[in-house]
Amino acid sequence: MIVGMRAGATKIEIDDVIQRANSLGLQTQLNLGSDRTVIAILGSNTGRLSTDIFAVLPGVETVTRIMKPYKLAAHEFKEGSSIVSIGGVTIGGNGIVVIAGPCAVENETQLFAAADVVKKAGANILRGGAFKPRTSPFSFQGMEKAGLELLARAREKFGLPVVTEVVDSGDVKLVSQYADILQVGARNMQNFSLLKNVGKSKCPVILKRGLSSTVTEWLTAADYLLAEGNTQVILCERGIRTFEDTIRFSLDISSIPVVKKSSHLPIIVDPSHASGHYSLVPAIAKAAIAAGADGLLIEVHPNPKEALVDGLQSLTPSDFTRLMQELRPVAAAVGRCLV
Amino acid sequence: MIVGMRAGATKIEIDDVIQRANSLGLQTQLNLGSDRTVIAILGSNTGRLSTDIFAVLPGVETVTRIMKPYKLAAHEFKEGSSIVSIGGVTIGGNGIVVIAGPCAVENETQLFAAADVVKKAGANILRGGAFKPRTSPFSFQGMEKAGLELLARAREKFGLPVVTEVVDSGDVKLVSQYADILQVGARNMQNFSLLKNVGKSKCPVILKRGLSSTVTEWLTAADYLLAEGNTQVILCERGIRTFEDTIRFSLDISSIPVVKKSSHLPIIVDPSHASGHYSLVPAIAKAAIAAGADGLLIEVHPNPKEALVDGLQSLTPSDFTRLMQELRPVAAAVGRCLV
Amino acid sequence: MIVGMRAGATKIEIDDVIQRANSLGLQTQLNLGSDRTVIAILGSNTGRLSTDIFAVLPGVETVTRIMKPYKLAAHEFKEGSSIVSIGGVTIGGNGIVVIAGPCAVENETQLFAAADVVKKAGANILRGGAFKPRTSPFSFQGMEKAGLELLARAREKFGLPVVTEVVDSGDVKLVSQYADILQVGARNMQNFSLLKNVGKSKCPVILKRGLSSTVTEWLTAADYLLAEGNTQVILCERGIRTFEDTIRFSLDISSIPVVKKSSHLPIIVDPSHASGHYSLVPAIAKAAIAAGADGLLIEVHPNPKEALVDGLQSLTPSDFTRLMQELRPVAAAVGRCLV
Amino acid sequence: MIVGMRAGATKIEIDDVIQRANSLGLQTQLNLGSDRTVIAILGSNTGRLSTDIFAVLPGVETVTRIMKPYKLAAHEFKEGSSIVSIGGVTIGGNGIVVIAGPCAVENETQLFAAADVVKKAGANILRGGAFKPRTSPFSFQGMEKAGLELLARAREKFGLPVVTEVVDSGDVKLVSQYADILQVGARNMQNFSLLKNVGKSKCPVILKRGLSSTVTEWLTAADYLLAEGNTQVILCERGIRTFEDTIRFSLDISSIPVVKKSSHLPIIVDPSHASGHYSLVPAIAKAAIAAGADGLLIEVHPNPKEALVDGLQSLTPSDFTRLMQELRPVAAAVGRCLV
């Protein structure tokens, strides 16, 4: 951590900073610049300290981190790539995983039709929401436990592991009895109570990026899961909130190489929630693979016109089947393959 | 809801939209424009419908809401201003309420010193966090139940109602036994499970604006509380995430007149979390009052240099006392007074 | 245009809206909804009208566009794709064009070394800045006319068309004497005086997206060029300003399919300015091709360590040569090829 | 400037950084941290250097500025407050200046009616646009020279200095013959060619903040004006682009105390362009004064319903007269007065 003093800071103010550091067991080194003094705070754990500790002291103008605030998600903690294995499917290796299915589980017919389509088209994992976080209390809130049971039956019938969202820490136990992977949604990325409970469950988890979270905050949220001993963490980029109004969220394509550079965790991309419109899903899905993503999370509905939730962003069975065919050469072009 | 068809949409496509509307019990009216056809979907409940229902149909180019998605928080549902009463203090009337105290409850000495200062300076309600949502799992997470007990003792000793944050739906019962007002933090604004439980508790609640939530989403989140029968809802603007990097969050001053125009709920402002720096708090606090806010939520620490959390944004006792004196003439200038 | 009246709007207020429309030569149609009245303003030119004309009238609550504000850049004006031809190179067809070179022209040695590298690696057009828009007045501002002369000599020597930025409407004549393509930079996207002059020049032009401009505003800015009769317009996505702080700008990958859906103009991508860091350029470049971009604009410097401007985002010769090889299979995977 | 090396950086990499600094005439100081080495680059001019110079070197992970990139606008260059004097009106002292008038000069009747109203209500300076930067080429572009002549006649008749926008460096000479203050609009804040010419003119200037510019970039743009010897620079906050959609731009109220802390330049606020809606102007105007702004720039139209440009954000004569009365006690509450 680097503490920049104001021009004209007094010796007492400088000494105060040094004493504060020493009281925390940290060493310092002084740079007496021509214009202003800079104090380096040394120690391997300064990434965990709040910058406020020094910023609040008189005479201090700036405090800058050199260490990252996340630890366990960082390459400094673990080199290479973490690989998550779910029922024979691995995420984070050379293969590219496709997770597909409806936004919400609506009934057996709909879910089984979707599972059949995505299985035949080559998807590896089935998705479907039983607990739905909805912006308005007057919208459909999901089938809850009945939806989980349908998912479990679909898993058995189609031989696909299933992923579903958990929205409350009190539900983690229940949901993890049915799901192979828990999903923590974008609006819950900093619901730390939920993160701790999902971490304790040791169940594989997809951690969606918060819609206005920086990559650094996202990886620090992953530390909540990792700190509880859950190492099966998959990151999911799903678009961030910007001023652009022709799409629902702006997919941050750069987050893929940035995460690869900083972290050992696998990263997948959700082009459906990012764009909010089926016609934009194929271009974003191909871009994600080309940029190095480890997988995709795509919404598919047997009949989007009748979907209870998010029909506009769902692919039809034929659109999804065509997209799967188009993805194969893109994966090959970057030296990978759909698993 | 207004459905704009693509130029050249066929009669069959237009009829499909009309049939979809009719199947939902809604009437339509057609505008055969010179370039393209526009279909108005009529009915008093269209604000609750997803625009996707029509956007997904062939030949549709745009779907636009005329009705707002929130209902119970809107002026259309209740004219005038809702007033929330807590232990003799009213929020939402002509008086301006000041809620102050430390970010986190650290120990009895710190909390009581803070309570003493804010009481003497004229604050009406004491704040203090017992459960702390922290970006990193390695940061101080709050005193939890012991903190709640200290808050209850401070209430008794200083005669100030207390507000504290609840971060998990499983804790609502516990926290509402100690607190006069529950606070739902910015990162939990769309934790719908928490909102439902806080709504059911009927306990007065401060709903902070999500850091990338629109005013419309914020008022729709308030509908979750109101829909459970909890009418004691106070909104709190605390800054939104933007590109600006000299402050932590950009306080959206316009949200005050926008909320006043659209909703009957009282709105207060938190200049401490918005700015992240004590030196910016007074200017923002005065601006909030001048713009029409019903109150302020300000962090005060007996010794910010030693604060475990957010010391940089906390006012010292003398700074807070001076600010309270400066706020009085501003309140008077807009025809109000500190209560 | 759709005008939504407030609930309870009077007949006089409704008639005022109708009269205002009629006074502009526009027809209207009325929807007497159960809750509120909606008035459709009909006519093929309403996209050019400001919504304020109606929003300012008493009793009006919302005014919504159905028509887009841009005309000449829209698919409604011209179907298919516009193709821009520069010295035998075509942009906007099936081939993918690569424009490469240094950020700024520094001297003959540097420019010619860069031109040699990019030519050998297979780039089609040489870029280099002679007039540099710099954030600070104390930074290097470019070689100006001497830089243009070097670019012209490089064109002759290496047989590559050249593109360079023009920053002032007074310079358009000068720069177009030397350059094959004029570039309008992101910070000048809404310098309408410059756009008009570049439009009049009829010189092919790359219009970079403003760093906080929506796609709609960008296409409307293109209308300034097209309205002057300049049909050789190439759009360039170069990242937008967001809250994310691990990169300089967030490349909006979705803008590629959005532009393709809305406009006939070709679109290229600048991964160098978007990311600000050489290590992120390859992933973004591949993603852009996979998403359907018609070309790339990439910074290459013979020795980035010594670059006067933007060295960090420049590729070395060997990095660029390797990237060109990696791009070919990605282009093939989406049915295209590097030209 | 602080250069953080990657963990495990070699001695050669560290020496390269030191040599690069020395080659630029700068001293360095080394911190051999337990985990990684940090190098401080010392010298009073490092704020003018690009961080890329070091970031591009092998082994470097982060480069952080301690010095600000702006110099002449900074308090370090000039303490206290700069005061700009225009025809007897001073901006930047204890008094608060109100600049008011129509968005665009439309004709003599409209301009003189507006001037009469704002003069009588107590405004100090008349505003009116003759050259209008418009998003679409099909919108009214202003009366140009004829508009300037009307402004000059209004000045004579009503005894008010006039401010008008200049949009092209070729027009600076013309516009400064008529105007008392030149305005550089938000979309031209980084039109550096225009800034240089306005700087050379020595004419007082209002520099509006770019709609996605940080405060640091804004002050650095002011350096362009100051570097040409023009010291009569007034900053104008007019809202920034965010995701919020109930207003046109989000007024950054915090920029007022941030600018006051960092710079000696006066700052005024434009609530009309920020909000885009007349009903929000009074609240924002009062907030700006309470937060410490030195003045306001407000749009007033004798008949907003008939305005050619931005009618929705213009106050009527009676609304403006009432607002002026409401502003006086707010100014007094913060120890200032309307001049």
C-alpha cells in the first residue's frame, strides 16, 4: 500500500502514518520526493486492509493498493486453472461446456421438451429456475420445491446434470439436495450471507457477476465461497449495466481475458441475460468462445412465445440446434472443442 | 403498452399480437400509420406484464410501457405523502430527521460515546451496524447479536430509537426484536427473499437504493415490502455507480425530486456512503435538504482514526455538531426545520 | 410518436396535443384507455421531431418514439450492406480488413518499420496519427503536416492505403490531400461542425463511437456525414466508458450485431484503444471477428517500450504477426476470410 | 509515480525500470517488499508523464499516479479562488451569479422577451445559442451570425453581458466579437483544437463538463485554456451519463465540493440540461447553491410550448421569477447572496 502525503505535510503527520503501520505489525519505507513524501506500507497481507486506515490520517492525500483485495481466487494463490467436475462433465479444461434450458421451470411438459432438445443438440448440463428473483412482486416467482423435483426427474430421464438458482441462505440445504450446481444470481453476488452458506455446502456453484460489480469485486465475492472450503466455483459473466439502451446489459467481453490473467477459476458466459434478445445471442456466444470463455449458459424454450419468463431472450429449439453447429468451428479455431 | 410493428409486417403478424392480448383479457386499438402499424394494448394492469410477451412475436419491433411497473409505491395508488412514525419521531412530514451514529457497533464505549454526541447535537435516531456486509470475507463482519444488545442498551440510555441493518431473511425476527427500524442495504435491494420477510415483519424499514438500480427498480422493490402489508417504508438515496473516480459513488441528487413526483414514500439521503470521504459530507448533506429530502443518515464516530469500518467517511463529533448547526438555516430556507 | 396523457388529463389538454400535431402537418389517432388516454402521432417523419414538442404540453406524461432518429444510416433507407472501396481494398463485404500501424507517427524510421511489419503480416491498410487529440496540453500533440507527408511516403513505398485522424474542420482539406481515409475520433463524434466538413469532403471516413454515445446517437452522427453526400462511412466500435477499472474502456461487443440489425454501414473494431493493454488485444480481436465485425483497427509499434504515445496498448511486430495467424481460422469459422 | 513489479520480477526487469526513469531525468527509490518490489519515480513533473512509459516494461504489474495530470487548474498552482469579471459581474467570489435565457436564439421578439424577464427577475447575464450542436442533422442548427447580432442588440437594450456557444475553432474570432463569454459545450470538452483557439482568444469562457468526463479530465481540459494564457475560465457541471432513465443526465452534485477542494476555478451548475425537464430544475438549482456552486445557468423561454429547441427543460417567466425568489434564502443559508 502506497500512502501519498499532501505537499507540505508535517513531520508529525508523516510519523503518524508510520506509527499506524507499525501498530498493525507492518513495516514502512519513506520516499522523500521533491514535492511530497510517499510512504510505502510493506507486508504480504496489505491487500486485506482497508485503505481508509491510512486515508483518514491528517496530511494524507492518496492511498493506493499494490496488492489485490482478493486472495484465494488469485493466480498468486493458485497457478494454472481450477477444474470443476460435475457428474463426468469438467469445466475449466480444454473443452467448452454448454449449459442450456429454460429460464424458469414451468411444468413437466415444458421442462422435458427443453431437456430433450438441448440434450440432442449437444448441451452438457440442463438449467432451469425453480426460485425466480423477479423485479416486481406481481410477476411469476417460480415453482419452488415442485420445480426442483421436476429438475431431478429431468436429470434422471435425460442423463444431464442440473443447475438451478438459490436465492435465500435458508434454502441452500433444500436446493443442494436436488441440484448438481447451485447458481448465485447477479443480484445476489454481494449477498454475503448467501455466499457463506453456499460456500459451506461444498456444492459446485456458478457465481454470476453483479450487474454493476467490477471484476475485482467479483473475484473478492468468490473469496467468500473459497474461504468456506468450496473450491468448485465457476464464474459467469452476464453483462453489466451501462448507458446503452439497445440491449438489456452490455456484455463485458474483456472480463474473459482479465479473469484469465488474474484468476485460476473457470469463466462461462450467459449471452441470453446479457442481451435480453434472442437475435443477439448467437453473435455474443461466438464472441465469448473466441475470447477464451470455458462455457456458455443459454436459455432455450420449446415455445418462447408462451414462456412465462424471459421469452424474448430464449432461443427456439431450431435456433439453438443451429447455434450449437456454428459454435463448433469457432471452438476449433481457438484450439478447443465443445465437450 | 404500445406495440410497434416492423415496416411491412403482415396482417397475420398483426392479428397474432391482437389475439395474444385478447387471450390475456386485454383490449387493443390499431393505428395504421403511413409507414408502420402501431397497436395499443389497453387495460389498467399492463404495468405488471412483461414487455416480452409481445416483443417475442414475429413482426414486432418495439414494445413500450405507458404504465409504470410499480403500483403500491406510486402516487396513483396513494396521493400525498406517507408518514412513518417511530417512537415519537415522524419521517415524511414537514420536519427533517437526522439519523446518525457509527458505521459499525464496535464496543460499548464507542457506541455510547457516539450516541452521546449525536443526541447532544440534535440527531433524532441512532444508527449502528451489527451485521456488516463486507466486500471481502477477511474484513470485520460485525458484532452480530452482541451488537444488537448494545444498540438496545444505547436506546434505553439515550432515549433514541435505533436503526440497524438486516442482511439475511433468517435474521429478520432476531433483528426486529432489538431495532426500531430495519435497514435493507444497497447490495440487498433486490434480495427479494429478504424483502418479503422484512415486509411480513411489519417493522419500519429503510430501503437503500441499489448501487446500480434505477429509481423505477427501487420503487418496484419497495412494492415487495408494501405488498406484504408493511406501509412503514422509507427510501434512502446513497449514490449510484458511475465512471467518476474522485468519489466512491455519485449521489443522484435528482432522485429526490423524481421520487417526490412519482411516489408517496419519504426519502432520506446518506451522504457518508455516497462520498466515502468526510470532507464531502457537509456539501452533499446541505444539497440533499435543499433538494427536498426528508432526512439524512450520517456516519459519526467518536474517533474516526480508530474506526474498524469506514473511518474515512465518518464525521468527528465536532464536525457533526458544526454540520447540524449549518443544516438548520438550509432547512429553514426551504420552509422546513430539523425535528 | 406515442403521447401518453396523465391519468385524469382533461379534454382540453388532449385537444391541445392533437392541435399541436395538426399544426405540424401530422395526423393523430386516439386510444381512450381505461386509465389514461394515449395519442398516436402518425407520419413518416416523426423520427426527426424532438419529443419535447409534445412533452412540454400540459397533461402529457410520456412521449415515446416509434421511429428511429437516424434515417440515412438505417436499413429502412438502404437494405443490405454498404461497401466502401479504398485503393482496391473493400470494407463491408465478405472479407475482413485489418488496419494496423502506430498510434502516432513519430519519425520515418518508426513509421516505415511499422509499415513493413504490418504489410508482411498481411494487414491491408496503414494507420498512423499526425494530429493527436491528447487529454493534457503538456503531452506530445503529433507531427502534424510533417506526419502527413511521412504517411504519404509510406503509402508509396509499401503500397498500403493510409488512414489518419482529422481533429479540426479547418484541417479537413489538408488531411484529405494526404490520407485515403479520414478518421473522426471518439471525442469528436459529436463535433458536428467537423462531421459536416468531413461529409462535404466525400473522402472515405472511419467514424469512431463516442465513449459515452449510444448506438442510436452514433448512427445519428453518421447521418451528418451521409446527409452531405458522403456515402463512404465506416463505423468503428472502440469501447465505452463504464465503471469497470481493470481496462480503459469496455468494448461493447453487442454493438456489432445491433449495428448489423439496424444499419447498412460496415463496422470495424479497435481492440487497442478499448483495452489499453496489449495483453488483452488478441482476445478482443478474435471476439470481434466471431461476432461479425467487418474489420479491425490495431496498434502496432516496432518498439512499444519507446513509443511516444500509447505504448502499452501497442502490439510488438511478433505479437501482431502471431495474432494475424490466429485470426484466420476464426474468420473461417464464421464463413469469412482476411482479405 | 509508483511502479509495482510482479511477484518474482527479476533484477534485470527492476533495473530496466530504473534506467528508463533515469533516461527521463527522474530519480527513483526502491522498496523491496516481502512479496514484491515497488519503485517510486520521483520528480515534480511526473503528473505530465503517461503511466504507459513504465507499464509497458517487462515485469511491471501496476503503475499509479501520485501527482495529478492537471497543473494550472490545480490548487497547487494557485491557492484560493480565481475570480472572473465580466462587465461588472464577478464570478467566483462570495456572490452567486445567475445566467439565464433561451436555449436557442429564435428571433428578436423571443430573445428580447426572455431578456426582459430574466433581467427583471434578477439574473446577471443573458444566455442564448446562435450555433447549436444538435444530435441529428435534420434538427434546427441555430441562427448563426444573425443570432449573434440579436444577442449584441439584447446586451445593449437590457444592459446584460451575453454568453453564447462556439462550436468550431474557425468561428472563435467571429463569436468573440459579439459575446462577453464563450461557452464550450459538453460534446466539445475534449475538442482540443477548439480549446486552444478559445484559449488564445483570451475571452472569458464557460467550460462545460463532458457528459462522460471525470472531474480530473475536466480540469485537465481547463489546462488547455489556461496554458494559452486565458485565465478567465469558469467550469460548468451539467450532469453526466449514467444508467438512470428518469432524467436526461445525472447531475453530479459531488463535483462541486470536489472541484472546490482541487481547483481555484469557479464552478457553476446547469440544472436545465442535466434534468431535461422543467419540473426538476428548481430542486437541482437549490441543491447546487447549497453545495457551494458559484452560479447557475438556467434556460428560460417566454413560451416553452413554442420553443424550437429544448422546450421541455425551459422555465416559463413566472416559474423563473419564483425560483429566483426561492434561491435567495438558500444562498443566505450558506453565507452567500445572489449578486
